[in-house]
Amino acid sequence: MTMPDNRPYTPEETQLIRKRQAARSKILAVLLIGMCVLFFGITVAKIGFW
Amino acid sequence: MTTIARDIILPADWRDFWALTKPRVMSLVVFTALCGLLAAPGDIHPVIGFTAILCIAVGAGASGALNQWYEFDIDAKMARTAERPLPARRMDRQAALHFGIGLSGFSVVTMGMAVNWLSAGLLAFSIFFYAVVYTIWLKRFTPQNIVIGGAAGAFPPVIGWAAVTGDVTMLPVLLFAIIFLWTPPHFWALALFMKADYAAAGVPMLPVVSGRKVTRNQIFAYSFPMAAAAVAPYALGMTSWVYGAVAAVLSVVFLVLAFAVWRNQSTDAGDMKPEKRLFSYSILYLFLLFATFAGDRMLMV
């Protein structure tokens, strides 16, 4: 990985980026699952099943 | 820290995206919207009601993100806001813009498809009003910025109401009026003891442009129509006497605190206890007023 000015990231920077990417991916996964559940609930509510 | 010694911004932490949404402001928005929703006559499916409140919260978060995207320069000049993600250089500005636009689109489209298009339209207008009319147009150019801009914060109970009924009647308009008239005394009390910050950032808040005396006069003057709007739902027969009594007591306390501000002559922020007291009480006032209103209406309806 390189910086926008093509300098390589330092090992600390790379580690920090990986840590943040992992945390963001987990949050995104939770949000996507939540959205699926929400849209399923909306669909069922709109159909009038409950 | 997301900036390293070389001052290049690394990918932002998720907490910074959360901070962009102004969670504390969002909590007040969610609360007033929930009160509007609970007070409205008629039924709403719990899932649809939850979706409506979620969309309003996400829309408020979107407004906060767009506000911070545009105001990163003045935020950097004020101690209160200098540690936000953009002025602290923990996040790329473009990411904040995309985040704000994405949340706006999601909240409005979901509201329209799941709830109804009137509430979606009102939500879209309130986001536009806060992000464009208030943030871009009014805030930097007129001391009346928060008077007109206060309308953006007054929309949530109307949207909550419209989510249930699909229309807007007299009562949600009164709820709008309460928040609209509450906003100037609330923010001007803050601006009085944060005047130096606003002056340093070049924001033409009323104390900066017209001085403290005029601001104190205006705070006191606005408190009267605000109190009248607060008791109006009872006066017009739309709530029981319980809400009327609570609104009257809370408003009298507000007027007493506003009177103390009006009498205060201090120019030193350290001696502005009446202003700080009014600012703190104004938040409690709105919470108690709306909670009582929602409870009263639920019992009535």
C-alpha cells in the first residue's frame, strides 16, 4: 500500500489502516443484516401478515 | 489519531462517522418525532412506526454530516467544535459529503416506500432546509440565522404525526411552532456565553452583531410567544388540563429564567450563570413539555 503521494505506508500506519478496515467491515455487516431484517419486517407489515 | 506526522488523512474510524451525525442533536430529534407520532390519532403498525422514527433519525444524522462537511472551516476556529472529525483532520471531507448524501437518500426513499410520501417529502425538505437554507445560506450571512434555521429542527414532530395520519393538521403545526419559537432563546443563551468563539469564527450570531443587550431583550421577547404556543394545545381544547397545567408551570419557570437573563448585565462569560441556567433548562423544558404532551394525548386518544 502507498500514500496518495506514492510514499509507502509505515508499518504502524498499515496496521492502523487494517484495524480500521476490519472495524468498519464489522459495523457494515451489522448494518446490512439490520437492513435486511428491517425490510423483511416492513414487507410483512405491509402485506398485513401480522 | 487518524493523522500521522506527515499530515495525510488515513481511512476514518467508524466512530468518526458516528460523530458526524451529531448524536446528541439526533436524540432530541428522535424524541420530538416520537412524541408527534404517539400523539397522532390513529394506528400505525409498530414496524412501520419504528421505520418512521429510524428514517427521521437517519435524516437528522444526514443533516448533521452535511452541516459538518460545509462548516469544517468555522468548526476549526471554535473550541467547542475544533475536535470534530473534519476540523481535527481525522476524516477526508469528501467521505463526509458522500456519507451525508447517502444517508439522506436512504432515509427519504425508505420513508416514502415504507411509511408514506408526505412524511418522506417533509423529511426531504427538512434535510434541505438544514443543510442548504440554514448551513449554506443563512448561518454565515445573517444574525437571524437561527430564527429561520430553527424551522429545520421543528419539523420532526410534524413528520412523526404525518407518518401516522398521512396529513398535517392544526396540532402538529402547534408542535412546530413550539420548537420554532423555543430555538432562538435556547441558542442565543448559548451564544451569549460562547460569543468569543462565534466572533473568532466570523459567525454573525446576534450577540456578535448586535451586542449582548439586544440579544437579552430578544431572548426575553421570544419567551412570551413560545410560552403562548406551549399552552395553546390546551387552550384550543386539544389536550386535557394535565398538559395545560404542566405547560403553564414549565413556561412560567422559563419566563422567570429568561427574565434573569434580561436583567443580567455581565459581559464576562464566567459571570453568565443566568444564561447557562436558561440554556440547560431549555433542553429540560422541551423534553418535559413533549413527554407530557405525548402522554396526555395517548390517554385522550
